[in-house]
Amino acid sequence: MLAAADLQPVMPSLTAAYEHATGIHLNVSFGSSSTLATQIMNGEPADLFLAADFSFPEKVVAANLADTPAPIAYARGALVLWARKDSPLQPLTQNTLHDDHFSRLAIANPDHAPYGRAAVAALTWMKLYDRLKPQLVVAENIAQTAQFVESGNAQLGLISLTLASSEHFQQVGSFVRIPHTAYPEIRQCAVVMRNSPRRAEAHAFLDWLRSPAIQGNLTKYGLEAVK
Amino acid sequence: MDFQALWLTLRLALSTTLLLMLIALPLARWIASGNGPLRALTQTLVALPLVLPPTVLGYYLLVLLGPLTAPGRMLIRLLGHPLAFSFSGLVVGSVLYSLPFAVQPLIAGFRAVPVGLVETAATLGASPGRVFRSITLPLAKPSLITAAVLAFTHTVGEFGVVLMLGGNIPGATRTLSIALYDQVQDFNYAAANRTAALLLIFSVVALVPIYLRRSSDTRSVLA
């Protein structure tokens, strides 16, 4: 299974639960959705691709490598503003970005990371993009975005709720949600690879992920149910 | 063609090479001038960037020289800003990353200077500094050029350190290799091919003269 970087804190618990329920062991590799899509389209063997948006699995579908005519949504992502607990900018509020008492804001690359796109959309909606653009530092993927903030090099970061609500990041910092209206829905979608010898098992996992029981529990991981 | 990234890459490589030659010359001179465990340890440390993954180097620069550590805070006071996300940060990272490429050819060049010439100059009254300037450096000129060219081209191709430390800021840290990576990530293969070709041609053009010079160097032992 190839999974987007924002799922890194989430997958261990999910795969453990699945293995407990079915006895099937899952191997997961992480990367940015864009890198994974590129690798798949260049022949990387995989059974299931869990991306952080719709567009990258759609590319895999367009390349005729998926076994469904469209990507299958499995969760919705949420964008948050995160800072270290020892940051002078705490407590974070909806005005923290407006007040601009910081020098660096980390975002993921908007050209190829879904949460980066959402970050730019949110900043534009808040009418802050032009003003804050010189202060942006752009990371390769959402995990590196969080790392820039965690290491103190950026004072704030727009990261995924999945990362912000993981145990490690809860210990080190805190977050405030960006209003849903500020950015287009992050509809995380998956595709099963047409050439996989384990397509049935991949679909079984995807069905389990989309089952009401698991969807109802997604908020625990920082994701939201797909409607 | 991303001219901003090209210009930035050339500026980075040039700054790194100049700084590196200033550091590598005295360092290589000291290492080449004797033996012993201290020199051996120094050579090991200098060679580390050859075996360390560049991303590890970039990571340690990001975290260990970041605002959360004492050395990092000292550096911030010195530079006025953190190492990460700045051109000067990249220069520091590149100097460390390309250090062995500058130092090792210089050590080889200095060691190849016939010791008889050095001793003769000394017996004629030349100070060690004079000997270095008038005898060693001119005779080691090919290795100086090799060191500079290798440091320069190695920095042009640098990726891992810039990725970890840079923040992809156009005009400041978005180098040609980062631009190439982004173009691939964006599925813009036409642009990626152009950037890759430019980097490749550049490297070939830089390296061919080194090897041509080597083959015409009559002082070479094996020629």
C-alpha cells in the first residue's frame, strides 16, 4: 500500500486494527501524493494507493492503471495552524496569521501537495496570501512542513489535522483549525491497481475503511468521514 | 527555463567554491605536511560528507543548528537569522557538503610536490610561508584547479542538503536541482528534461578540461 504523507500517524493504528480483525498484514510506504503517483505511473508495484486528494489518484486512473473508472473517496482531510507549545505566538487563535508577529510560515508545496494547495487557498480566502507570501517557506510534503515548525525554524505551519493530532505533535505543540469554508474540501481518494494480484484484498481493505464503523471513528485520527 | 534558479545555483556554487578554497588550502596544507592520529582524524571528518547521505547533513543542520539549540541560537545572533531558509544557510551546508571535494585533491597535490625542492628552498633561507607560496602552490596548481572545479560542480548538483534546509524560496533557495525535482513532481516532463540537460551539459563542460589537462601534464608520474 502506498499512502500519502498525511496518513503517516494514522496508518499504524488502522492497519493494526485491520490485522486484528482479519489477520491480513498490510505493508505501507509513505510519500507525497505526487511522488507516489509518479512512481506508480512509472511502474512501481503496488496494490492500493491512498492519496491525500482526488487529483493524484485521478492521474493514475487516466493512465489506465486503476481498476475503477474513478478514484474512491475514503476520508476528508482538515487543515490546521500549528505552533510549538513554547512559541511566543501561543495561544493560537483565528487572528494569529492576521497579526503577523512571526517571520516564517511553513506550508507544503501548493503545486503538488494537496494540503499545500489548501493552505494557499485558505490564505487567499483570508486575504493574507499576498502579504504573507515573502514569509512562506515551502516544504516537499506535509511531514516536512511539520518538521520545519517543530525544529523551530518556522514559527507557524499550516499542516494536516492528522499530523497535528498525532501523539508526538500533541506533546510538542498545539493547533487551531482553519475554517472549512476557507479552502476547497480535501477529499482523500484511493485507487486499487489494475495489475495487482491482490485486488480483491485491496478492495476488502478499502471497503472496511469506508464502512460506517470506521468512518465514525475517523475523527480520532484527525480525519473526517466522507459524506 | 528557470533563469532565476540557474542564476541562484551559479551564485551558490561560486560563493561556496570561494569560501571553500579559503578553508581548504590551509587545512590541506596542514594535513599534507605531516602524519599522526590528529591528521588522520581530521581527514576522516573531512571525508564524512562523502559517505553521509546529504539529507542527513541537511537534517542535522536544520535541527542541530536551529533555534532550539545553543549553537543554533549563537549562529542566529551571528547571522541575524536562522540558518534554514536562507542563502547563507545554503552556503554553510554546501561548504560542508563539498568539503572533501576541495580538500582531497589539494592534499594529493601538495603531497606530490617533491620534498627535495621544499627542503632546498628552506636551506636557502625561505620561510615556510614563502616555500608554500613560491614552491608548493605553483607546483600544485593543477590540483588547485581540480579542487575548485569539483567543489563548484558538486555544489551545482547538490540536492539533499538544499531540500532539507532550503524551503524552496525563489531567488534565495530554489536551486536548479530543486526546480528539476518540482518539475518532475508536477508531471512537467518537458521542463524537467530541459533542466536536466542543462545540468548535464554544464557538468560535462566543466569536467572535460580537467581530464584533458591531466593527460597533458608532463609532471604526471605515470605519463
